[in-house]
Amino acid sequence: MDDVYDIESLAEEIKATEQKLSDLRKEYRERKTAGLRAALQARAEAEELLRHEMKELGYGYRSPYITYRSVGSLA
């Protein structure tokens, strides 16, 4: 009966370790992409400011970045 207990405890330990590893991987991905997320947010804020300024000046503004909507018009 001692072997069964050891196997069950090992299975529980493995499960706990896998959960910890999963949590650490998630934290690693979040930290690794934090700079990219901040840069994308800054770009979105800058484009919003530019869009507002252009509207105040009476001009329309289209983003200079290619989007899936504008790809069809390039052909």
C-alpha cells in the first residue's frame, strides 16, 4: 500500500509543479511583451492625438499603416 501512496503523492507533486511552471511561463510572456504593449498603446494614443489635431485643422486623417481593409485598394 505504501507504493500506491507514493505514486499518488508524486502525481500530486507533478501536477502542482506543472501549474507553477505554467504560471511562470505566463508571467515571462507578460514581462517579455510589456514593452511592445506599451509601444503599441503609445502609438495608438499618438494617432488619436494626430487625428484630433487634423480634424481641428479641417483635414481628414488616414493612418499611414496598411490594414487589412486597405490592402484591396492597393491592387
